[in-house]
Amino acid sequence: MVIEKVSPLIKWVGGKSQLLPVLSEHVPEKLGRYFEPFCGGAALFFHLQPEQGLISDLNPRLINFYTQVADDPDAVIEQVRKFASRFGGEGVDRKSVFLELRHLFNKMIPETPEAAALFLVVNKTAFNGLYRENLAGDFNVPFNSFKSIPKFFDEDNFSRASTLLRGATIKEAGYVETVAEAKSGDFVYFDPPYVPLSPTASFTSYTSKSFNELNQLELIDVAKSLRDSGVMVLLSNSYSDWVVDHYNKAGFEVNSVSASRNVAARASSRSRVQEALIKGY
């Protein structure tokens, strides 16, 4: 079992690395199986290192990435180095390289170490590590004009992450299917696309399918059903009137926590925001 620290392998909008100290305070001391739908960067999974873990997402490229890292990390690393080398060299037009790799990424079937490696490379070289798809399902985030080539991975951390992922269940599935196996004493952490704080603040395009208000209401019902059956449920969302009202009515404890906004183009525009940490145990 991995004991040393394991950091997330990719950047992800809304990633929870910065909130791990707060999240850890609310994790039950004893838990059965750990479930993390909407896994994204899977920061809490890597932090907790559960003996029995299940992570899932509807994004096949993301799930292939974790599957390949678990099954064949050396092949992924070899392919990452191949793609990353294209950004080096004097006079290289890095934007053109990125656009070529992004095009290849969108054409590639996500079932191989090569596709997993390309996922990591475009994640690290796209604007702010965003992952966004258009309605056709194509990754369409623009190039990040970096001055120096980013560090794509730390080999030791990559190895520890691979060991941890190898002991977990990794599924391409929606959250309802994912938590269907959860039983009393298990722990589920939901980190869905957030309820927008304003009409212009919505960001739900991690896949070509959005996560709308009806989906949010369904999530509340699923979380309530799990809680009532003895499953320990923790959720993150925006700290909005909608979230507070609906989760309070469903009998959840809603706490406000401070997080940094890291999507804005300029660092000076990345302010602190309040997020909701919703507890059902």
C-alpha cells in the first residue's frame, strides 16, 4: 500500500488540492469503500489512498488516462517524453505543435498508452490546464503561451500514483451507476460541475454533455438516498442561495469554505471565492 504523498497527475478546473486540509477534517475516521464520481484530478482519492477505492467519470479520455497509468505506466511515460520533445529545440513554434497535438488528440481513440500520454501533454500545455469539449466532443481549449516547457510529470509521484490506481476500480460511468454499489459505512465524495453563481459564470463542459439544474436536483435526491441508507456522503458545490436552500431542505449540513478562483487569464483576477462543503453524516 502506498504511504508517501501522492499528488494529482493532471490539472483540473475545480481541483481540490488546495482544499485538502479542509476536506480532510470532514472525512470520517472509519470508512468502508471509497467512491469518487466526477473524479477529475482525483485529489482527495490520491490524498486518502483508500484500500478500496472506486473512481469514475463520463469522460472516456480521462478514464483511459487513469487506466493506462495503472496498467502500463512505463509505456505512458515513454509516449509523454516523445510528445513533449516536440516542444523543445531552437525556433520551434510551440503553438503550432500544440495545435497539431490537439488535433491528433481529438482524432485518437482513447484506448491506448499513447492516447493517455497525449491527454497529459495537452492538459499541461493548454490554457490554465482547462479541460473543455465542444458539442461535437472535441477538446477545444487554446494554447497556453508558456515561456519554459512545463514539467509533465514527476517520475516518483507517477509511480506511486500508478500503484494506487492499480489497486482501485476505474470506471467510465455516470455518478448514479457508480454509487449503486455503495453500502452502509462506505464514503462517497461528489464534486460535480458547480451550480453557476451568475449566468456568465457557468462552466459545465468537461464533456460535450452539460450538467444542468435537473441534474443538480437528481444529485440531491441520490445523495439523500445514500445518506438515508447509512452511506457517508460529502459534496462540494458553489456557495450559492440555490445550493444552500436545496441542500438544507434535504437535511444536509452546508458549510462555507474559501477557495481560489484559478480560471481567469490574469493572476490578478483570480480572487478568493466561497464554496459549499455539504455533509451528510
